[in-house]
Amino acid sequence: MISKRIEELLLKKKWLSDEQLQEAQREQRASKVPLGTILVQKGLISPEQLAQALAEQYKMPFVSLREMEISREAVDQVPVKVALHFKIVPVRLENGVLTVAISNPQDVRLLDDLRVALQGRFSINPVLATEEEIGQALKRNYGVGAETVDQILAGQRPGAAETAGDEAIENIQELAGDASVIKLVNQLILEAHARRATDIHLEPYREKIKLRYRIDGILHNIDVPPTIRQLFPAIISRVKVLSNLSLVERRLPQDGRASVKIGEEKLDLRISILPSSRGESIVVRILPNQRMIGLKDLGFREEDLRMLEAIVRKPHGLVFVTGPTGSGKTTTLYACLNTINSDDRKIITIEDPVEYEMEGVTQVQVNPAIGLTFAQGLRSMLRHDPDVMMVGEVRDTETAELAIRIALTGHLVLSTIHTNDATSGISRLIDMGIDPYLITSSVECIVAQRLVRLLCPECKVAGASSLPGMEKAFQAKGCRACHRTGFRGRTAIYEFFLLSQQIKDLILQRSSADAIRKAAIELGMQPMREMGWEKVKAGLTTLDEVLRATQDEK
């Protein structure tokens, strides 16, 4: 039974003005598109407001699927192809009554057709939810790519894809080129990109396949249908075909690359396949084909930003960025290069691997198998008349000595080194056998950094703070915009270690790392954790995030 027209309900709730309604009605008469759709498309009301109004109009309960617990028993009673075909989510099953969430109460045949599809086993009780929440709930409860997996398995010979021996390799190769398997792999990549994931992990276990996405530095489990286990050999073969790897080799690790396009954006995929006791494990790193990022986007303080920009514009010297794997070192170096990249400078990099393409920069990929190491690449790069050189990582004494001597001969050199904090970079170089006078003559600064997750601005909530001098701190909650994680994006916390004359004197005296760090702090260097507190106070991140990122800080 319908109560009031939806226009009256929206006006009554003051979600819409008379002027906005009249404008939308004129557009509706011209386009024949439903009024509610026009109102949402124009941003005059939200999808939730439209669904709530429709629920009241059709006298149906409105539910938020992201906030309610969905019964596994109900989901198991509705096959994936039925749920996806009718775009419904089974919510609960009680006394023979199946409650299902629908998004279109105007489809009068939907419930009758659903009863027929379920062979009349249940009475149907509809509730209303937004179309977007239904789509997300289908992925959560049936798994990403569930419909495609169901279609593939429905059309193939039972057990064909489960065979893992060499005799089945031809069948698997054929299946890897099947349109449905291609679609399934594409869906996994598209979903990862939609969630802003940097890595896709596909891991085989005894009874299941585990899919995880790394989002903002943290791995998250992603639901997939259990039956994807039968298709895993075909998925591996498809990934191998995509990255030009050997389909037959299953005993040795393999690494490859591929490029894909999503809309207008091009992505580079770095693919690693590792044999495990239960089959081959896949990790796909997702990298934008080109990434233009500036130092201003990294979260540096104004005074530190000015100093770093001044240093990287010098004609010679050595700049180190330090931190563990995944702390954003390469991104910071690229931002430095982007700052000084111009037609009057020759910039060459040697990396392992080349992560982002930069126009105007000659980028070299190391290849130890043929003798192209960082040290050998540096020697060759010198013969190309560079002004600026970037070395992906200083791993050994030979590379460190070369980088320092190149900086001393009138070149600007940027590189990374693995230490826990900025001042420990000096100790690391000395441990490599570098003389202190060479360090003080060449190194301009060392930047140590970590990445912390940014609170989602849509849903962060204020709470009590345990930090002295701070009354409240924001906490993560979780919403649709951040996929229920409470975080969206990352920013750097860092310490900027400038080699002033006082610091150089301590290095020449071979002072301890603790003495150098103490002096650097007295001279104005702000430790990473203190910078993290500033970002907590600004409402950008949480106390737990800063503690997690700086747990190895002294």
C-alpha cells in the first residue's frame, strides 16, 4: 500500500525545497527518468534519503545493511545466481519466512519471481536498502567475483580445473584464455583499485583460497566464494599469461610485469609468483603508470619544506631518505626529483625496481643476473653527463663510496638507506667503512620517515585523549567512504636531520649515535614521534597509528 507521493514526503522531511523540486520535475518530464533518480544524480538528496522516503511511501522497513548482522543461514538458502540476478540480499530466516533486502519497491513482479526461483520454499518479507549497500553486501556475503565463478563452474566439466598435475596443463591453459576467467581476474584487479589497494595477495591453503588487499599499508581480508578454489590453477595461468611468465614452471619463483587500463588511468602491475606447499602464491603490486607528486603533498612542515627544496636545488651533495620497507622513501625521492626536473638538468636514476615513470628522467632497472648492480650502474651513469643521480638504495660499501665520491665531484645524488632513525644513517655509513671526513664533506641531510594512516574525514569521531596537554583526540569509526576501515589515505611523519657544522664536528670526532642524536634534537630536529603527536592534535590521525609507526624509535 502506498501512503503519500514521494515529493510530499521529501518536502515534509525538509530534505528538498519547492524550487529544487520544481526544477527536478521539469527535468523529469523532459527525460522520463524517475524523479528519485534525478534528485540523487543532481545531489539534491542522498541515496539513503531516497530509500528512506521510498520505504515510508511503500510502508516497508528501511535497513542499513552495513550496520546489521546478516544471517549466514539465510545466505546459504539463496544461490548466488539468484541473489545476483534479482539484486537482493537475504537478511534472516525465521519460521519459514525469508527476509530479503531490495532496492526497488516499484518492481511489482520481483517478489513473485523470487518465490518461483526459490521453488516456493519460503514466504518472502521484503525490507528496503540502498542499491549501493546491496551491492556491497553481495560482495561481502557471496565474495568478490561470485557470479563469474558460478558461471564458469556451471559451464565446465566437473573437476577439470582442480587437476594440478602436468597432464592437465593444456586444459588449464585453455581455461586461462576463457573470457570468464579473464573477467574474474579483471574483477579482482578492479575491486582492488576501487578500494585504493596497493597490493593483491592470493594465497592457497588446504581448503580455501585467501584473498587480501593491502590498503593504506594494512592487509585486509576480502571475501571470495569458496568454490574459487577449483579455479585457482586457471587464475594462476591467466596471471602468468598477462605477465609473460612460464605456464609450465611451477617449482621456481617467477617475477613479471603487466600494464592495464582502468577508464583513462593506466596501471603497471608488478607480479610475483612464489611456490608454496599448497600451490603457487600470487602477489600483484599495483602502481600508477605515472605519478606526479610534489613535496608539498607529503606533509612536510613549511620550514622543513623550504630547507629540503633548497638542498635539492644545490648543484652537488648527497641526500638520504631512510626508513623500513613501505615507509614511502621512494615516493619522497620521486617528489624531490619532480621538484627539480627541468629541461636544463640531466637526471638519471638506477632503481630496483623502477616503480613510476617520470617524463624527462632516464630510469635504469638493475639486473644483477647480468652484472648490472647499483655500483656498476653508477659508474656507467657518470659517462652520460648527469647533473642529478638517484640511487634506489645504498646496500653495500662499494655503492656508498661511489655515491659519496660522485657527490664530491659536483653532482647531486639522492638515495635511500635502511636505518630506524635519521641520525643512525651516519653510524650505518661509518659501519660500512666510510671515513667520517667523506661523510661530512658530502652528506647534506638525512630524512627518516614513516607513513601513518589518515582518519577518514567523513566518519572520524572525537574521544578522550591520553596524551598530556591534549583534551581530546579523534578516533576511527568506519563508513561507506572508507570501506569501514575508518582511515582513508596516508601521510608522512618524519625527522629532518640537517648536517650543521656542530653535527659535522661530532661526526669527525667519531661521537656515538646517541650523542649525535641528542645534539641534533638540541639544535632543533623534531623526532618522528613528536611530529606524530602534532598530527594527532590536528585531528589527522590517531595515537595508536603514531605508536604503531614509531614503535622502534628510541
